[in-house]
Amino acid sequence: MSAISCTVWPHSRISLPGSRYSCFTTSVSRIQARQDAQLTRAVLPLVVLQLIQQEESYGYELVERLTALDLEVSTGLVYPVLNRLERDSLVTTFSRSSPSGPPRKYFALTDAGAIALAVARHQWEQTATAVSEAIELEKE
């Protein structure tokens, strides 16, 4: 049997030894893109709270900051998260004048948001540790 070599999102390659089936690159890429999107959605509230803790921001500014972190996000993904955080009283909003156009709606962390951020960071650290340990076990 021959090994299969597949292109994985975005440009790495994997081989599946011992298989006689062909590899469909687009299928692998779609699966990886879907997994990337799910992971981004899962961590987005944590990252948004962290960014707001660092600096009060308006919605589009947060999109730009997230994009600068190489997260693939859009306003359609970020604004619903901001609305949930506000509804859950984890952030509060205030209006600030803009040098270009109407006033902007800024988001600031509440005390409850700071607590939620600390809990989420702890959960993230536990999860990241578990994943790292699992990967290390595979290398052995």
C-alpha cells in the first residue's frame, strides 16, 4: 500500500500511510477551515474580554485588533459576542465622540466581566495544557 499525501489548510502537508484511497485536497481544506472557525468562535469571548480589559474599545476597533492577532473575524461574528457580553453584564457601554462621524459606542469591562475573564483564562490554560500533553504523548 502507498501513503497518501494531502495538502492541509493553509499550506502544510500530511501523509496517511497504508491507505489506497486518493486524497481530496479541497475536502481536507474545508474540514480544516470549519475547525478553525469553530475554534475561533469558542475562544472569541475570552479574547474580546481580554482586549477590552487592556483598552476600552468600540466594536470595529475590536475587529481590527482581533484581525491583527491573525484571527479571521468579521463584524458579523464580533458584534453578537459583544451584545451577549453586554446582556450578561460582563461589559458596559458608553458613548464617546469620534473625530470622523457620529459618536462611537465603547465597551468597558465590568467587575463581573473581570471575574468571568479570570475564570475563562483559567479554563483556557487547563485546556491548552491538556492538549499540549496529549500532543507530547503522541510524540513519544
